[in-house]
Amino acid sequence: MSGQESTPGATYFQVFSTMIDKVHEPLFKPITFTADIEKVTGHFKVDGVVESKAEPIRNPVTGEPHHPKLSLRKGFEFLSAEFGSSTTKTKGKIALDWSGRHAHLTMINITGQGVVP
């Protein structure tokens, strides 16, 4: 999780670790998680810590779901992702409260050397 076992620049864990001054102790709590990448919907929750929801971006005129997708030939984060809109709220040491922000849903297979196609 710290990125210390990763090749430099190969994973987001390793990249983030170079930019972080304070690391909090991990929490061991139950996680509720659902995702449907095709429909661009998802939800995860850790009671008392974080709750996040993803949904499709909506066409501002018709309100219909809009499904942008990005495909990368070489990516350290993902190779293909569906873009959506998210709402996330946290409690505790790291405070976030946002709605209508970026989300991307993807399936990844990642090792310490990076994303595996």
C-alpha cells in the first residue's frame, strides 16, 4: 500500500508515496462495495469514515446518461476506464465533501511493476 515494493513510477501507490508527508495508520473495517462498469454506477462505504457514489455523467440538455470512455496504450493507473460523476463524503482525519466531481470506473490487474494488460 505504501508503494515501497513498486518500481519507481510504475504504480499510483508509488507515485503518491513520493508526495505524502503524513501517513495515517490503516483502519481495519468492513467495506460495502458495488460497481457496474458498463452502467457506470458504483457505491462504497466504510461506516464512520467514507461514503462514495458514482453515476453516469448526464447530458445537460436531455438528462440522458452520457458515457465517455478513455483508452490508454500504456497507463500506470489503468488501461481503459468509463468516466462518470461522483459524490464523496468523509469523516475523520481526511476531510472531503464533494458532489458532481470526476469518477472513473475500471478493472485493473496491477503488480509492483505496473498495470498488467
